[in-house]
Amino acid sequence: MINEFLIDVATTGGVPGVDAELSPQEWQVRLGGAPLWVGETAMGLVQDYGLIEVHHLRGEEDGTWRPFGFVIRVDRPGLTPSEVPPRISAAYGVVSGPAVFAPVRAGIEAAGRALDPYVEWDSDLAAGIVRFRVRETAVGITVTDRTDGREGWSDGQICRVSRFRDFSRDSGDARRR
């Protein structure tokens, strides 16, 4: 069921059932449970639900938290049911890795979406990390392209699926669909 979940995230540009523009409190309600960890970091407010991390920045005008993006943390080995938000479990069943890129890519392309390779500031092709972006939704997919010694990991496994607001390209709409 992890593949179905990742295909839905990649093709819609968001976590199913959750609008990207929601406040931290609204994310919690929509996901159906409290985050496992919440804290302020140098990058803003992080809500960690285990499988899903949600990031917010403080608004300059009124100081409220504004959505910045999310990460699906497929790279976390052995996720337990308590680390998958209840609404996601209810919709998709058991959602845990490993997630292999080939069937996810096929599902994305079958939905009429295009994948483009891209390089990010921390890309390391020599280390076997490759990234793709879904052109229509701006969702990024990070894939291992070699066996790196981590138990259970091999070529073509998805590490993370993410979407962050690109302030240089949008006018404030994080959903850009």
C-alpha cells in the first residue's frame, strides 16, 4: 500500500485529505492524531508524525505559522502503526517501506504525469542519490541508486517524497497545481 500512497502524493501534490495551506492545528485534525514530536528549528516549526513531517514558517505580518512543505519519510526503517497517521492508515492500510521506485514511477506516468531528473543543493550522484520532480505537481522524489550497506535498502528504493514552497517561483500558493 506504500506505493499507492506515494503515487497519490506525487500525482496530486499533497497528502491525501490534507490541504497544503492548513495551520499546524488543522494538519493534526486532518491526519487524525497528534504529532510524535513538535519543535521549532532553524527552518521553522516541524510537526513529526513519523511517516510524515510537516514544516511551517512564521508569517512576517502576523507571526502565525504558515505552511512551507512536507516530507514523506520512507527512509525511516520499521515504521510502526503508531508512526503512521490514523487517517492515512485508514485509507491505505499498512503504509511502510521499502518503496521501490519502478512501480511508483509507472503509476505516476500512468496518471499522465511527467518525471524530470533534477539536482538539489545537497545532491550527491557519487553517493548514489538521485532525484526526480513531478513536473505538474512539483513533488520531489529522492531515490537510492546503489546498495549502501543499510539493511533492507537496495538500488531503486525511494528515501523521501517531498514538496516545499518555492518562494522564487510562486506568489504564495504552495499548492501550485
